[in-house]
Amino acid sequence: MFKRLDRMQIALTIPEHGDANAAAAVQELLGGKFGEMSTLNNYMFQSFAFRQKKKHRPFYDLVASITAEEFGHVELVNNSINLLTRGVTFTGDPDIAPLQNGLNKRNSYQFIATAQTALPGDSMGRAWTGDNVFSSGNLVLDLLHNFFLELGARTHKMRVYEMTDHPTAREMIGYLLVRGGTHALAYAKALEIATGVDVKKMLPVPDLDNSKFDYARPYIDQGLDNILYTWSDYDYQEIKKIWKGTNPENGEPLQVIQGTPKGAPIPDLDDLPEEFAPGIDQDDYERIAKKLMENM
Amino acid sequence: MFKRLDRMQIALTIPEHGDANAAAAVQELLGGKFGEMSTLNNYMFQSFAFRQKKKHRPFYDLVASITAEEFGHVELVNNSINLLTRGVTFTGDPDIAPLQNGLNKRNSYQFIATAQTALPGDSMGRAWTGDNVFSSGNLVLDLLHNFFLELGARTHKMRVYEMTDHPTAREMIGYLLVRGGTHALAYAKALEIATGVDVKKMLPVPDLDNSKFDYARPYIDQGLDNILYTWSDYDYQEIKKIWKGTNPENGEPLQVIQGTPKGAPIPDLDDLPEEFAPGIDQDDYERIAKKLMENM
Amino acid sequence: MFKRLDRMQIALTIPEHGDANAAAAVQELLGGKFGEMSTLNNYMFQSFAFRQKKKHRPFYDLVASITAEEFGHVELVNNSINLLTRGVTFTGDPDIAPLQNGLNKRNSYQFIATAQTALPGDSMGRAWTGDNVFSSGNLVLDLLHNFFLELGARTHKMRVYEMTDHPTAREMIGYLLVRGGTHALAYAKALEIATGVDVKKMLPVPDLDNSKFDYARPYIDQGLDNILYTWSDYDYQEIKKIWKGTNPENGEPLQVIQGTPKGAPIPDLDDLPEEFAPGIDQDDYERIAKKLMENM
Amino acid sequence: MFKRLDRMQIALTIPEHGDANAAAAVQELLGGKFGEMSTLNNYMFQSFAFRQKKKHRPFYDLVASITAEEFGHVELVNNSINLLTRGVTFTGDPDIAPLQNGLNKRNSYQFIATAQTALPGDSMGRAWTGDNVFSSGNLVLDLLHNFFLELGARTHKMRVYEMTDHPTAREMIGYLLVRGGTHALAYAKALEIATGVDVKKMLPVPDLDNSKFDYARPYIDQGLDNILYTWSDYDYQEIKKIWKGTNPENGEPLQVIQGTPKGAPIPDLDDLPEEFAPGIDQDDYERIAKKLMENM
Amino acid sequence: MFKRLDRMQIALTIPEHGDANAAAAVQELLGGKFGEMSTLNNYMFQSFAFRQKKKHRPFYDLVASITAEEFGHVELVNNSINLLTRGVTFTGDPDIAPLQNGLNKRNSYQFIATAQTALPGDSMGRAWTGDNVFSSGNLVLDLLHNFFLELGARTHKMRVYEMTDHPTAREMIGYLLVRGGTHALAYAKALEIATGVDVKKMLPVPDLDNSKFDYARPYIDQGLDNILYTWSDYDYQEIKKIWKGTNPENGEPLQVIQGTPKGAPIPDLDDLPEEFAPGIDQDDYERIAKKLMENM
Amino acid sequence: MFKRLDRMQIALTIPEHGDANAAAAVQELLGGKFGEMSTLNNYMFQSFAFRQKKKHRPFYDLVASITAEEFGHVELVNNSINLLTRGVTFTGDPDIAPLQNGLNKRNSYQFIATAQTALPGDSMGRAWTGDNVFSSGNLVLDLLHNFFLELGARTHKMRVYEMTDHPTAREMIGYLLVRGGTHALAYAKALEIATGVDVKKMLPVPDLDNSKFDYARPYIDQGLDNILYTWSDYDYQEIKKIWKGTNPENGEPLQVIQGTPKGAPIPDLDDLPEEFAPGIDQDDYERIAKKLMENM
């Protein structure tokens, strides 16, 4: 089971001006083959399908707990996309074409299907698909897949970072580069334990430190590259049998923290009358408010 | 953010003998257009995209908290599929064709791609797709969609129940019929508050009470048709402004419970050497166990 | 614009016993790459996109009028699939698993998504897609495509005929072989006029006369292989500039008939309580009937 | 069966200058999830699959007759897209790159696959798919779906209207907003009769009157928001048992008209030599014309 | 079996400045429905599936040998796309956004998924699919399909040529127009032999000579429009039973050449540090070079 | 460029009786995510996209030469599927339903779309897609991907072997297990050279020697697990800088062979009149033979 908290992993700057094409590009990190929907669902399905959970508990705990973190990543990329649309269009009568700025933008779904918010699709508008999930049941093969998946995801994040300098996008990517780095290392360590091969010596792939990204450094400075959370009140503690020793990139001790980070408030989104979202006028609002308070 | 608990919503019977074609049919309830992947992702994306969360908090809380329950539903359907494969194949040397029983079964992916476990696809093997997510940002339209989605999902569940009498499948469906019923009612009540139209008078659709399903009755007897959980330690409490009054089907008071149900242990899955899952032999196991205990 | 008549092109026998797997195979002729959805949409989109309709009126009239016939073909294949499901399942309480006979059938969507009726997909359950439409705007290329499409469609029909001996399926296929033959010939004649190449000499492809199919012969005996209809009260009469001379297969004169064939009644379908279709019980029915008669 | 008329539902202005990106956006209203291909095929398949047509004739007649109108909507959106490409490219020798203006436009298929005409795909170029069809066979559920589908389609139309001020696009959308409004109301009334729930009180969704759109008003002034056509010479007359009383938006009497509206001529499209469409030069034309007149 | 040569069919100019949107358009000729992936795989699968290869050897040899040429076409289009990206982005620290020029380009996959190289997809980024392969096993139908496919492919090439004046794109298209012309003629001649219908009289479709394209003329001048290669050291020689007589377009003798053309060197591609490709720094390079030379 | 030889890599037994469902399962190894279409196209596209081919020649040569071997694998799996259909149906008049045995088989496309031969799709009939190609341009990441891909492909082969005991299927799989093993080792060695990490110590994954498969042993006995071919007359010789030393599984020296293996004849396929393949009757044959010999 899962519990939800009405907070997200880090605070994101609410921009004055968004950038719809940056939002379109960031979709790759959400619903692309190597986006957060893919990491989430790969680990979720693998955790359900894990055979001999008891016998191989630390590996199960690793995959299961990272699943929960990935939900939060999906949340974070969603929020950054939603913020990146700020100020793209204007409010007015339909006949003045208030959505005209959307006509030449890259992702028309974000103007027609949604109210300028994220969809489970990629940078070309193609829907995320369950074909992106690999779950063979063979422990070594699944771990190897996950290690590869994290490195592919890292590559895409680095490239999207290089495509846009919008601070809201970069804050999100900076943070995810650091957290993705811990996952790559965790799967490397799990693979090493399972096979004896020291794959972590390959890291980082691509061969550029996270510290080379301005927006990643604050999270490195907080030590977030050394921590795995259990993302659970009581469970998944055996990840500490895998996540132990020192971080090969900085020599600092690896650390398991029970639970979640403290997080930050989820930004609210303005209403967007030109998209009819949420589409509740003042009269309706008052009538609704009364109904909501009845019989309480 | 999300936290994970290593329990699932109800206990499922571990069968002596599974039924691979029943497992294939149950996939529709997981990765089909009206499967739990769809309810999960619809509500998740809508909750991220919700505009004016503060102003319309009870509606936001409703969509956001049900999201968390849907994760648990995805988990439950996964586990039932994984259990339904028990005893389908046998263990032995590759040359005796230990997977031969899979050759004529409906879903070959469950023998080739997975170790006889679930995939994010439907009853015909087609992958779940993000195209199944609707998130218009218009509150009334999104609520209407969700109401329709729950009724479509209910129809599919009722039909799959009628296709298989396997107890493990039916336990899961019986429970989900009851819980899905609360979600349909919740969206009906939210729609009523938002629009003044008493759509809950339509229910149930299809017009057959949950009590007509043997495996649903135990959950009705526990009163699970009257309860919404917040699925959160502290948040989403305003759902009680919507979930109030009495249940029109039984006249009993509706009730909001903070947090989650107690749940049940997640069943472990046997190893399946003919699928190389998890594929760790005794020697490897001992070597691995030693490495896991090192430096603790 | 289109007008609809509540009749279909031929009468179909209502079978005592259907055959769900034959229904599944027949889906290829509806929603497959060479199914009637494809012929319909190819000609419909080409007719809309036709440049210089006035200057090249006979060609436009040909594509436009055949479009209307193809709607009727889609209708006919739908009806045959819907009839082929007769008697596959039984009625009863959900707990006796009244849909159990569907569990091992080829197309589970026909039990879960529909009430044992047709869907716009093919024999493997994959949805028909707009990618099947070719509309280049080049007259010769479009005609060549259509000629090829008809021959591919003919091949598929012949093969499905050979897969099932169910009379309802074969009546439909027998008729469509004859009508498809006229379309192949019509496009051949149009191509010949446009290019001077006598492509009709290739026919039939595959090289087996329609008369070799028992269920096609009645329609040949009616002369349906010599007729093109305009499928319009007044328009598309210039097809007679293309459809003229004699039929190379039988030497009989080709004939254009203004309007449509007389057709036959559309068979009604029984209610199917185990699918909750239409799901209206006697009480509801009476209440509804009263409302329908109010204020008339 | 269907008959075709060589007219379309309204006249469209033939523009001096089109707008290829507006054409791309309008594709969403043709081949998108909520486009006219979807309404057409949903109602068409539901009408074929309708169980107990005789017993529930007014409902059957409603779905069946609206199907025919939707063909005309598909035709209208096609024609508007085809007109919107006017003057985008220029004619000349291939080496001067006469299609160069297409290189940076949103939908490259409209330059490469078609001769700047419509395809059955959406605003991002993805093909329409049969997955968009819902046909459960349960009357209440299918009506609820159709009601939701019409509101989703309305939302998309309103948003595309706001994206482009091109008159040809807006004429089409203005008309379809009015006609779509009648369909939404018709399904609302059918639902009300079937369930007793007055869902029409929700309308309009989104909460903005059609009269707020300049290009919709002429059709409102003609009373087109009060009329359902039977789209048939003789059949489907029982829709008047549903479509009766007054229009809740304007208090005027609802009216059923046997047959179709009078319609308007279909605009012809210029030849486009740079696309080789139709690709018939003057010599060919004369040779062809002679062949067409032979043996008449 | 296949052997590979490290050369490609013609030399391509290495441009100073590429054009990312031209690269995107050219993808249609690689991974579109009528792209080289389609011709390659159609002929490859047909050659494997050919029944009675011995009895109908010349036809088998034709399809089998053209397959090998199509591999080379896939190679050529790939290389032209890869060259067309030259100089689109710049090298630098991630924080200066060195990939910023990719943000507004048409195909974001070429910046995120690849290092600005080709993918098996089309001009809208959609992946090539096996659905594009037709292999009925009926000789006449397969030949007719291939004839149509070549003409569709020709149309798309002509249109892309008209969209971009980039020399590297045009060199490739000019060559492929000539070679595609020989394939169209070859299938026409094969069809004529098999059916007696002189379909080659239709050619060219569209009705514009290759000589009207500046970049095709050099290859015509080399006589490449009269030659079929066997693409084999010893096999497939019976194509000369089909490829004989004179070229109807120029009256020159058709000629079969055993083996392959001489070809040209494959252009090397610069490293692209902003894409981390190949991502080997100087230190790594030296260490690797040493390992490569060890134990030789 | 590529040259073709009319031979395949090994001889396959022509069976008296095929097994259509085994043929369906084997499709996974052809057109599945981990099938030979995927290995072929991954390496082909990576070889085209390789940056700094000269500087990193041994790695380029490795990817480029294995591409050519994969063509032969695609050929081999195709031929085994085509042979596996032998004797499934019978010949006769359409009215005796000669394809009736296909009605309940798993892959209806093999009866309707093809003449019982292979298609580029997987075991559930879904088409192979270009989405299966990974080509990041980062050398380490691409090598890691290829290593993972080979292990996934190995897992699928082992499982399909266990599903069917048909000798024709197993001969092919036995051979491909051995050859796939050399590719996995080759990428492991390349990765080791590039990164210093001895990933080959992980092998085999899954942890079961090829020698445990009866049909693999003959190829091991021939030493095929120690050999890489260059698949070229003159090129790609630098693979010997990677493929050197001894095979860690057997301690024998690794060996590079210039060119290809000798191979075996490609089996001919009987005509199949019930599929109209090739559909040439005796009269036609004689007429055609005469035309083929004319003017030689």
C-alpha cells in the first residue's frame, strides 16, 4: 500500500514567465522511454513480481523503496511542467483568440487536451506505454536493466538541461540528477553483491560529474548524493545491507534514512479562464461552498 | 510525495493450482483501458494539474487521496495475477520443455517476457498507454469523466468475475467492486455539489448490486462500502465535506477514516527455476548472504 | 452529407449457434489493414481531398460513391460478427460464471469491452488505425492504391472464408467478394482510362473466380457483379463514363443503377443479461416507456 | 445503409491565404480522441451493436441518426482543413524548392503524405485509432459515455477556436459548437428518460454559452440549436420521443426535422502542381476526356 | 546471409552547416510508411517467405537482390541525416545550454535520444513499424504491392526534395530517385511477365521525369537508370531474365551487373561533446588504446 | 553496403509436421522487443551513428560487423517459422474450409495476412517497432545497452526453447544461443576495455550454460562459441583488438575469422494453394517461362 503526503520533494520556483517549448522538452523526462513514468513502473512491477522476497529481502527492499521515491519524481516533473506554462497565453473573450500563442508551439495537446499541464507522454507528444517496463524475474538481469535504465535516464536529463536555461526546469533536473545518481549507484552496488562485478567503477555515465551542473550543486552540498530513504514508516530497512560503505565519488559515508525527506509545499496553480480551468465562476463558487459546508 | 507500506489492502488466498488464462483475462483489470493503471494515472495526473487547489480544496483532496488508494489496487491486481500462475508449469531440464504448458495459453508474454507475472498490459497483451489519461483541468468535466471511468471499470470487473470462478481472482474482484463503488459514489457526490445534479441516483451501473456477488459480500459486511480513507497521515481531510450523509444503497452513514486500512501481508512467490527466477542458486545465495552482512 | 436507411445490403441468417472464434477471425475483414474500415476511410478521405473535382468529375464520382457503399459493408461485417456470438454464453447469477465460455476464446475484448459485439479492431484485437489511409492527391497513384487495396482485401476475404464454414460468416463474405470484385474492376477501368494500361487483364487476383465460392454464386446469379450503384438520389452519375462496356469475366453489360439496392431488414439482437446489455429490467422498461410517451 | 449527397452541411469561405499550422491544430477536431472520427465511430458501432433495437427503438434511433450527422461533420472538418492550406506553397520547378514553406510547419504529413489535405490523425500527427470507440452494450453506460464524449469534444472545439482566428476554421467550429450542443442535450435527455436524473442541468460544460462565439451566433439565429434531423428519408422518427419539450438554454421548442438540412456546395480545390495533385497535364486530360466519352 | 562492406553507395558532401528541420523531414524517407526501412523489410520478408523459389527463381532473385540494395539505401539516408545535423549546436559547459538550438526544432528525439543522428522513425518522430510490411505470398499481389510501394516512395522523395534545398539531402534524394526508378521499372517488368499487362506504360508516377531534378541528372548521366546489380558475388543472376530489353524512358539497353557498385567512403562524424558522444576523453582514449593493443 | 549470399547460416531440418503455435511463439525471437529485428536494427543504427569511427575503429568494427551477422539471424528465424507451418492446413476447394485448422491457432495473421510465413511481429502478433532501437551515441552507454540486450535476448530464447520441443525450432535456438553468447561476450570485453570493469564475470545470465541445451551442443562442439566473423571480405578486421585472449567459459582461444561461415542451402517452401501462394497455375507457369526466356 501507499500513503500520500501533500508535499513534494523540493521547492520549485514559481516563474513569472514560462516557456511552452521547454515544457514540451521536459515531457521527455516524464513520459519518455527513459522518463520517470518508466523508472516508476519498472520498479513497481518488479517489486510486485519479485520471487522469494523473504530470502532475498535486501534486493526486494531496494526495488520496492525506490519505487516510492519515483512516485515523487513523477510528481516533481509534473509540477515543473505545469509551472513552465505560466504566462504563455492570456485571458479574454474567445473571439480575440486568447490561446493564439499556443498555435505554433511544439505540443498542441498542452493547449487542447489539458489546461496547459502535463500529460503522460514524451517530448513529441507520444503517450507513455507499458512496453517500457522490463520485469524478467531474473534478479541479475533485472538489476542490470535498472542500472542501464538509470544511466539512460541520466543522459536524457543532462541533455534536456542543456536545451533550456529556464530555472524551474533546471531546479528539477538538478535535483533529479543527484537523486538518480544515488539510484544508479544503488543498483551498481546490488549488482556487485549479486555477481561480484564492480560495475560502479563505470560511473558516472556519461562521464561528467553532477557537480558540473550549477543547479545540482545545492543538493550535493546538502549531502543528498549519499542518502537513500526507505520511503516508509517501518519497512524496507534492509536496503542498508546494500547501501553501506562510502560513496566512490566523494568518499563520504553512505547513509540510510528511515522515512522521507521533509519536502516542500506543492505550488498552487492560477486559474486559467481561457482554458476553462477549473471553470468555476464566483456564483458557482459560493453555491458550492455552501453545499460543502452543509451537514458538517 | 508517497510512502510505501509492505502490506496490501486485503489478504489473497494462495492457490494450489492457478489458471493462466484467468490470469490473462484479469490483466484487463490491470492494464486495460478501464484497468487500475488507468484509474491510478487519471487521478494522479489530475491531482498534479489541479488549478486553485486551495480554493477548491475538498475536490482536490478527493482526487488526490483516491490516487493513493489506486496504487494499492494496482498492487492487488498484480498480486492476484502473480498468484494465478501457480502450478502452471513444472521444473526440469530445458530439454524436457518445462514451459510447454505455456505454448497454447492466451498471453505468451507471461511465459517469455516475465516469469509468469503481471505486465502493464491488457487481456490481449497490449500495453497500457498514457492515452488512457484524461485531464482537462475543467473541474466538472474531469469529475464527470471520473464518474464514467469508475462505471466502465465496474462493468469490466463484473464481466471478468463472470468469466472465471477462480477464488483468488474473485476475492480481488469482490473487494474492488466494493471499493470501486465508493469511488463512483464519491465522484457522484462531488458532481452533485459542483453542479446540483443528483447523478448518484443513476447508481448502480450496470444495474446489479454488489451484494449479488458472493465474494463482494464479506467486504460489504465489514462496512467497506461506506468508508473513504484519506490514505495520508495528516492530509486530504477535507474529503469529509464531500463524503458525508448516508449511503443511498443501504442508508448507513458515510464515514471518513484518516490513514489507511490495516491491510494484510503480501504473499511471497516461490522461485521458478524453469523461468530462471530469481535465478540464484544455493552457492550464489551463500556468497551473496555473506556480502550482505559485511560491514554492517 | 450522408443519409441513413434502417436496412442493410443483404439479409443474414440468424444462427442458432454462433462461433466466437469465427467472430474473432471475421474482425480482420472489419478492422484489419485490408478490412472494410480501411476501404471506407481511404475512399472517404480521398473524396474529400480530391483536387479539381469538376474537371475530373467521373473519377471523383467513382471514389465518392463507392465510399457510401463501403459504409454499408462496414455495417454488414458488424452485423455478421454480432450474429456470430449467438449462444456462446448463458444467462445466470454472476457466481455461476455465465461468461466462462469466453475465457479461452481468442478475442477477450468481445466479452469484456463489448457485449459480444464487434469493435473497430482486427483478428488479433488490435485497433484499426488511421495509418491505413492513403491519400496522396495524385490521381493515378491513388487509383493504383485503391486497385491494390481491393485485391488485398479480396485475398483476406477468401482466406477467412476458408477458415470458417459458419453460414452467417460465409453469406457476408460471399456477397462482399462479389461487390469487392466490382470495385476492383471499377478502379482497373479508371486506371486504364487515366493511363492507357489495361490492368483489368490481371483480374482476378488471386486467380480463383468468385464462382468457386458457394456463397458467392447467388449474388452472381443476381447479376450483382455487373452493377455499380450511385448510392445517391441524384449525384455521382458520371461514374457511368467509367463503368461502361462489358464485364470481362462474363461478357455481360456493365450497368449503373441510380440509388441503392433494396436491402434487407437489420436483424435485432437478443438481450444478453450476462453482459448487462442493454441492462434495462422490466420495471425500468415500463417507467421509461411512460416517459417516452409523455408530451407527445 | 447510407446514401451520399454531394453537398456539405454549411458553406465555408474559400480563403485567399490559409494557415498550415491552423490546419494542423484543426486536425485535433478530426482525428483526435475527441474528434469527429471518434463521435462518428462511437455512434456507428453502438448502433450496430444495439441489443433489442425494437424494444428500445427511440434510443436506437437517436444513436443511429446522429451517426449520419457525424459523417457530415467529418466531411466539414476535412473540407476546412483542405481549405486552410490554400496559398501556403508555390508552384515551380523542383529545384527552386516550391514546398520549402512546409519545412518548418507543424505537420509534415500534410506536405509529404497528402497534397496538403487532411488525414485521419490529430494535431500532433498521430493516427486516429479504433481504441477511441466505446461500445459496452449497456444502454445507460453508453449514453453516459456519449454525453461525456460530446462535452469533451465541445471543450476541444472551444480551445481550438481560441487558438486561431482564421475565418474558415471558425465558421466550421461555430457551426459544430451549435450542432454538438444539440447532441449533448439529446444524450442528456435520453439519460434522463433512462435513469430519471436530470443531467441536462449541468449544461453547458465548459460553462460558456455558444452565443459567446461570434461564429456560432449565425447558426443560433437560424434556430439550429433546437433541431434534430433524422438524416433519413423515412427512418429514425422515434427520436421525437426523446427530442421534445423546450430547449433549457433558450426556452424555445425542440423540433425534429425529417431528412437533412439543405446544405451547401462542396468547394472545389485547385490543382497543386508542386504536390503532383491531381497530376494530370493538359495532354493527358484531353486523352482522358476522349476515353471518358467513348461508348456512352 | 549478408556480407558488409565499409563503403556506401555514393559520396555525400559533408556540409559546413546542417539544417535540423531538413534532417527531420528526411526521416520520412527513412522510417516513414514509404521510407527505405519499408522497402528493405518488405523485400526481405518476401524473399524469406517466397514459396517455390526454384520454380520461380527469376522472381525470387529479383526480390532477394533488391533487398540487399535497400540496406544500402537505409545506410545512405542515415548518413545524410547524420550529416545534416552538422553545426546545429555548440560545445560548452552545460550551464550555457549548448543544446539550446534544439529546443524549437521539429524532432526533439534527435537532441535527447540520439546524439543528433537518425532514428528508425518518420518526419513526425513516430517509430517505423512492422505493420508496414506486406507479404501475402501471392506472387502477383506481392509484385503489384511492390510496384505501388516504389511509386509511393518516389512521390515522397520528390516532395521532400521540394521542401529543402540542402545539397546533402538533395544528393541523396537525387541518387535514390534514379535507383528507385529502376526498382519501379523492374517490378513493372516482372508484373508484365507474370500477368501480361504492360504496367510500365504508367511510368513515371508522378508524371515528372527524374531528369527534371538537378541532383538526379549526374546519376542518369552515369547510366545508373539502366542497371540492376545482383548485390552478390555469385547469386541472383536470374534477374537478367526479367531485367532485359531497353529502358522505355531512354531507349537504352538494360544491363545486369554482377556484384555491387564501387561505392564511396563513409563520412566520419565529429565528436559532439555537448551530446556526450562518443564521450571518451583524452585520458580514457590513451588507456583504451593501450588495452586494445595488448596481447595482439 | 551489403552483399547477399543465397545461403543461410546453418541447415534446418524440414519437418513432416509443423506446429503453428510453436511458430507463433518463435515470432517473439524475431519481432519481439528482444528479437533479432531488435538486435539487427540496434547495431545497424548505432554503426551509422558512430562518431569518430576512425579514432575508435575497433569498437565501430565490432558493432558494424555484428550487424551483418544479425541479418543472418533474422533470416534464420524467418526460415524456421516458415518451416514450422508445414502440414498445418490442407489443400482443397474453398467450401471445404481448407484453412479451418487455423481458426483456433494463436496468430491469425499467419493464416490471413501471410501464406503461413513470418511477419515482423512478436508472439502476440504485435508489430516490431523502431522504438526498440537505442542509439545514444555515448560509447559506454551503447555498449552497456548492447550487453543488456544480448542477455535479455538470451533469456527469451531459453524460455521459448522450453516451450516447444519441435526440432526445427530448437535447432535454430540452439545455434542462436551459441552465437548470441559470443555477442554477449564481445560486448562485455568491449565494455571492459572501455571502462576497466570486468563485466564478463557476470556471464552467463541467466546462470545456465549453453551446454545444458541438447541442440546447442553440436555448435559448441564445432567451436562456434569461440569465433567472431568479420562478415566482410576485407573490412572490420580490427575486432581482433577486442576479440582476443581466451573464452572464460572454456579456456579456449578466441578467434576472428575473416568473412562468413560456409552456411547451408536455404530450404525451399512448397506451394500452398489454399493460401493462393504463389498462386501460379500450370498454364500461367508455361506462359511465364516462355516470357522469361525471350530475348535472352
